[in-house]
Amino acid sequence: MGDQAVYALNDVDLYIPSGEYVSIMGPSGSGKSTLLNIIGLLDKPDSGTYELDGRLITDWSDIEQAQIRREKIGFVFQSFHLIPRLTAAENIELPLILSGVPVAQRQSRVNNALQAFELSARAHHRPAELSGGQRQRVAIARATIMQPSVILADEPTGNLDHQIGAEVMALLENLHHGGTTLIVVTHDRELGARAHRQIGMRDGRILTDHSNDAH
């Protein structure tokens, strides 16, 4: 910023075991979304190293990182990021198309996802014709259609009312119970407290990191 260097993350040392449920909390500008983007291979760190599944991937090419991201990581965002001109079913199908999954297999997996997320009746509706909760369910179905080992959720209930937000979190937590690693970024302390482990950030640093014994 001008002639001043601003470090979005500074001296972060973090290990998240497979299958864990983690919340990352902190005020705006604390670095939590940048941390999530690095974990999700959307951003590259200027220095330091990052290992995923025991593989050092910091220096992998963009193409190699994109392949790992497509196969192992699912993203759920506050703003849904659905493609407006595609139907719910087509949005869910998109990762399968990009991964070259055969048509017959794609149709079967999309139908199963629509049914699992109670979206079958809305399969041919575009995002503008869906409620906020339905759009977020489509986004979660799309994020999990490749059966990733990690789900990264950035303020996943930010645009939803309390009841619908609780339903969305129940969906994500159900995926965690099935063995998926779940990492949630949130401003909401109540939401963050649902996680088994809570990480607190400020000014690009991890200030607190503790487990919730109640879980």
C-alpha cells in the first residue's frame, strides 16, 4: 500500500489433521480469508511452505495445483458463486464436466446429489429462481460432487437468516461426520463455537488455537 509493505499473513504455523472440524475467526483484515485461500491453493505464499496430504506443493505449477484443487478441495462461499445462466443441476454438474467424467456417470451423480440436498424439484431452475438457502445447497452440492477430502467454507451463512444458516451448517457438519475435513471462516462467534477447534486471528497472526472439549 503505497511505499508500505502490508503482510496479510505473518509467521503463521498451522497443522490441521485429516478429518478435523476447524473454525477460523477474527475481525475484517485479520488474514483469515487469505489463510483460507492459501489452504485452498487460490493464493500462493510469498515465502514459507505448504503441505497437503503430506506432499510439499508450494512450488507446484498452476496447472498441477489446479488439478489438486479440483480433486481434493471443495469451496463454499458467502456469495454462492453460482453461474447465473446454468440451472441448479448444471451448476452441480460443472466440476464433473471439467474433470472429464463420462456423461452417464455425471447424470447419476448429479441426480443423487439433487436428491441428497433436497433439490430435485428445483433441478431445472436457475439461481435467480432459487431462495438463498436453496442456492447455498446447490453450492454445497457442487463443492462436494467430486467427493473432496477438504471443504473450505468462507462465511457460508453470511447471506442467510438464522434458521436457514443453521440448516446449511448442519449439512456441512454432516459431511464432516462422514470423514471430510471442514474448515470454516466466520465472524460469528456462535457459529465458530460449533467447531471442534477454534483458531483466532488478528493482524495476520494466529493469536489463539484451542480445542472445544464439549465436542
